[in-house]
Amino acid sequence: MSEQDIDFGKVEAMAGKVMGHVAGAVSVMMAYMGDQAGVWAAMDGEGPMTLDQLAAKTGMEPKYLREWLRSVAAAGYVEFDGEKETFELTPEAALIFTREGQPLCMQGFFQAVVAQYDTHEKAVEVFKSGEGRPWSDHSQCLFCGTDRFFRPGYEANLISSWLPSLEGVTEKLAAGAKVADIGCGYGSSTILMAREYPQSHFVGIDFHEPSIETARARAKEQGVENVEFHVAKAQDFEGDGFDFACIFDALHDMGDPVGAARHIREAMKPDGTFMVVEPMAGDTMAENMHPMGQIFYGFSCMGCVPVSLSQEVGLGLGAQAGQKRLAEVLNEAGFANVRRATETPSNMVLEARV
């Protein structure tokens, strides 16, 4: 193609799009730095502040704060008054940048992105080679960021919406049930359910030992006694007679999701329920051509699929598998009845029964 055949209007549009993405990448880092340094927290609720006021409150170097403030102001993250030379973190922005535990807080997302750049050389290596990359090979920051991102969503939806959307499950949990939370990570979902349903007993299972150690410590700190955590794979964990089993945002990461789901079915009572929470996605690529799909496909390329390929079978479902493909996996594992029980903008909740 010669230069005269190039549509420079399209080139300009693409360059503008890429420039916006570069600006966003820098702003994510700025947002993360502000969180880790406590700057967002120092601004929260203070109203308009001058550079000197913020420097005095934080004890930080004003020259660094000056550049940071100018960057986040240019991004629109804080409001800047040019006449008074003040910067303000509005209450609305505070929900996103510093209100830990709120569903809208994005710091876990930022942390997960930063964690991927932290080990970018390894990400490029496995991308080129086609090899797998185990979960344990990722930055420790990724485990924290993943839990930090998902936990507020679980706290906002799990007890109030997701469990009640399942047929007869809350009644069983209230009366006293045996529950398996597979791929539990830091145990946030397990502990949340255990606190709500003290008559039931919960077993958290994950193959990543450091995560299980963190889960045990958190349960102990919170005084939750009707829960235990074990290091095991989804395909071969011990125990049976479970009334209810669940997997949160992890089935697509597994190398052998069919084998995992089959083992879960075999470990459950015949009338048991299996809840699968997965990222929201359409069944076709065309349905996922939006910012959330862009983000999930990216994380899937860097994390989900490499983790799956590092395990037996290596199916590599990806984070945007969609309900149709997930239902096929569950059907093959012996769950004949699969339905979408409820959903949020970022998650679908599937109920599977024999």
C-alpha cells in the first residue's frame, strides 16, 4: 500500500485513541501511587486544599506532590481552581479513589494492573512461547489487588442478592449446611458467608498455599470459627456430602474446569447446588467489544489463560467465556440444569444442579 492510499484521517483518529490510552495508563499509576502514599486519604473530606496545605498534612516533598496533583487534575480526578490554586477530591471521586471496601472503589483494579507491569518480562516471555504461567509466578501484588477488587462486590451482592437468587440455598444455610468454596483465594467470600450463617460449616479450598495462609489468618483475626481452609486442587480436594458449593471468578482460570466441576458434583449431595460466579460476558466476541470486555480480555491474556495452560489439560477458557460455553463445561461435568440466577454489571451468577 502506497502512502497515497492511507486515510490520514483514520491515522489521526487512531493516534488520538492511543494517546488517550497512554494518558490512562499513566493516570492509573498516579492513582495507585496516591493510594499507597496515603494522599487520597489525606484529601478525603478536606475540601479545596493548596499544595502547601497538602504537603503539611502528609509530610511529603512538595515538589513531588506538585507534579502528582497536576497530573491527576489534568486527568479530571481532582477539581482544580486556577484562581485560588487549590485542588479538591470531591465526595464522588473519593468513592472511587479512597473509600476502601466500597463497591465503587477502583484501587484493587489499579493494583492488579500495576502488578501485571511488575512482571511484564515474564508476561511477554510466556506470550511468545505459548507456555503456561502458574498463579504462584505472578507478583504478590496481584493476589492483594485481585482480592481487593473483588471483595467489595462480594460484600455488596453475595448475601443480599446472589445467594437468595438460588433455589432453597439460603434456607439450607440458615438451618445448617456443609459448604465448599473452591478457589477461595484470601477467603473473603468464605468468611463473609460463614459470618452470615453461623449454623453452617464452610470449607475454603485453594491450590495457592500463601493465599490459604492469609485466609486462615483473616478468619482468626475476625473470630470466625465455623470455617476451615485447605490447600488442594479443585479436581481432588477431600470431603463429601456438601450441600452447597461455589466458585467465584475462578472456574475459567482452571486447567481442567470440566474435571473440577465433575469432582465438585461427586463431592456434593444429590440435591446439592453449585453456584458459579464468572465475569459478565456475551456468548460472542462481538457482544464483548466494549471497555469492560477490553479489560477482561487483557487480564485474560496476561493472567487467566497462562494460569490455565500451566495446569493439566490447559483448556484456557478465558475470562470472557460467556454463559453458553460455561454451561457446556458444567453439562459435560454432569450438571444437567444450568441457569443464570442473577447478574451485576460485572458478574453473572450461574446455578447448576444435577
